[in-house]
Amino acid sequence: MATKKSHSKNNPEQSLASDARIYPRAVSGLFAMWRSIGVFILLGIYYIVPWLEWSGRQAVLFDLPNRKFHIFGLTFWPQDFFYFAVLLIIAAFALFFFTAIAGRLWCGYACPQTVWTELFMWIARKVEGDRPKQIKLDKMPWNAYKIRIKVTKHFLWLALAAYTGFTFVGYFTPIDELASRIVELSLGPWEWFWIIFYSFATWGNAGFMREQVCIYMCPYARFQSAMFDNNTLIISYDKERGEPRGSRKKDDDPSSKGLGSCIDCTLCVQVCPTGIDIRDGLQYQCIACSACIDVCDSVMDKMNYDRGLIRYTTENALQGKAVSIFRPRIIVYATALIVMTVALGYAIATRVPLEVGIIRDRTRLFNETDLGLIENTYSLQIINKDEKPHNYRISVSGIDGMKTIMKSDSVKVLSGEVLDVPIRLQVDPYDLKKRSTEINISVASIDNPDIHIDEATRFLGPAGRR
């Protein structure tokens, strides 16, 4: 599906960001309501979650110094990076899946750039007024009124950006501790750096760069068309119905004047946050925010025309062809998503907060003791990934009469500790039937039998003497 680059010829103030500043007009309607709900929920999650507690600690905390990643009742360690990698793959497939179905749904409703930009534009409208007042204010020469309005807007922007940066760091440093240390001005250099950096990044991206991030910096805008097909839902202008466009009175019959339904009011351009004219066809700058649908429907209502001149539709629907939902790529994406999500959920649900590694002595394959026994030496690495310490009992099986030599058959491992336990195994050579025999080393928590791991390894020796 080809896309093209275009901007309105009727409204030079709404050209692309490289040409002039864009002043999106406020819009109301069904999609604007859903976009506002999405902004409220997503920002609510972002700002509230760090303040939640779980079992006496912060519910979501990525404790980098202690290498602990708390997510409500789960605690992950660097050794659990596999889960994060799978989660990223699931997120990628989810993006492919929803893009193939409904285009840039992520960009229009859930992307952080969109979410914070919506909030910043809402503040700007409350302080400066809607689009006409903002344009008038910017053209006005600098005076006390303009300075007061601009200072007020940027003060509110900076306050919100600062709290955003503070909240971001609050995911890595306990947020209540972070708040008290800010008051005392006793933060470390890295905490100050990330709060300031993230604050200015939010202020710059959402307050100034806005659509330029979507158009020029985001790579998704460039490769999105590879995931589109003729059955993908996109925001489209119905040229067959709308053309030729032209102004008219409300009571005029457009057919008698040879006109289509489009009255050429350019409101669809004025509400667009990236400044495109959707009537020129699908363009990569479109973030599918649906603002043009809402404003066009309101115009159609005032003109007593049917809604849907601009609407969510597909290329096939516009051409009068059958629309297919269950396409091969949709089935593949959905299947992969379901399988990976279920597998990840099962892996996390059955995850044992214990990891055991076995390292053989590499200097010699085996030793022969003074008593003629064959000895293998190992080093057990026991990692306690639980939030509390545990006492573990170590046992070995697999060869009759095998003797285990270590300081104690039980060890205490603190939360997050990696404990090396040397262990020697001795076997009568007459009990060895082959040069390499599989044995099993079991590590089980004494206080919680559900926490246990069995690891297989090999015992090496000479061939059996029977």
C-alpha cells in the first residue's frame, strides 16, 4: 500500500513541521473520547503505580544496585532476562498484529509521544485558548500580557515534565525515599542526571517537537506500510462521495451544483496534529488519531449529510470489494501471540526461585584416591532468587554406593546470593559400568519443599572392571 507525502494547500499554517508551526484545533467526538480515556488510563498507570505497595515494599521497583526487579508479587533477577526478551518479542508481534488489523492504532492512542503531547496541548489550550487564539497570540508583539501567558504555560509544562522525570526515576529508586531526598537535596549524581534529562526530554518532545518526532524521528512511520494490506483498517477520505468539493449553504442541494459532500471547510486539516490533509490520500505522517473523523462527522451533522465522509475503512471496501478479516498474516500473528503469551505465563507461574549450576573440575577428568576410589570434583553454584533466605539440602544419586564429600549436606543462601559449594564424589571402580555415567544432583529448600531443582551431570571414570 503506497503512501505519499502531502500537506494542505488551502491552509499554509497547517503545513508540515519543517515549514511552519502546527496549531491543532480542539475536537470532540467518539474517537476523541476514547483517546482521552486512553490518555487518562495510561498516565494514571504511569504516575500512580510507583506509589503502590506490596508486602511492605514498592509494588513495582527495578532495584538496579541490588539486581532485583520487583513487579508486584514477583521478583526477577538478571538471570531471568530471558523472560524480558520473550516479553519484547510478544510486544513486537502485538504491534504487527494490531497494525495489520487497524493501522497505526498504537501511534494514535497509546504511544508515549502521543499521550504526553495530548496532555501538553490540553494545558496550552487552557492557558492560551484554542487554535485561533494561539495563532493570534504568537503573532502579537511581545508585551506584558504575552509574557505572562507564555511564562504560565511553560511553568505548567516544566512542572509536569519535572514530575514525569521524578516518577521515571521513582521506578528505579524507592519513590518515597526519592521524594524525601529531593527535599533534602541529597540525591546522587545519577539520580539528578536522569530526573533532569527525562524532564527536559518530556518538555522538549511533547511541548516543542511534537509532530516532528512522529514524522522525522520515529522509524515506525517509515516501515508501517510493510504491515498494511488492502484489508487493513485505515483512515480514508471517500473521494467518490466527497468530490468535487466546494463551499455551499446548508440548504443547498449539492447535486444541483455538481458538488460532492465535502464543503472544503479544511477543519480536517486544522485538527490534524501532524498537519496533513487526509483528502490527499493515505500518508505516512498520519498517526491514525481519528481527529479528522470526529470533526468531519460534526460538519456532516450540521449539513444534514450522512456521516462517514472520512472514516475507518479499507482499500477493498473503498473499491467495493469484499473485506477479509482472517488473512494469513493475521492468523500467523495471532497464533504466535497466543502461543508465546501462554508459554510465558506458564513459565512465570511455574517458575522456581532457585537456580543451580554445576561446574566440573577441568584440570583432570577424574582422580584415584589412596583407597582406590574414583573421585570427581564439582562446584555447585546455588542462586537464591527468592525474597527471603533459604536453607538447602544437597543430595546426589545415580550410582550405587556413591560417597558424597562436602562440608555439610545443607547450606544457607541469602536472598539474591550466589553461593559456590565445592563437592567431591567418590565411587568404587567396580560399581562403574562405563566411562561416563549420568548422575543427579538435587538441591531442595528445607523450609519450602516446593523449591527444589534436580540437575543432571556426568561422572567420569575408567571402564568398569567386571
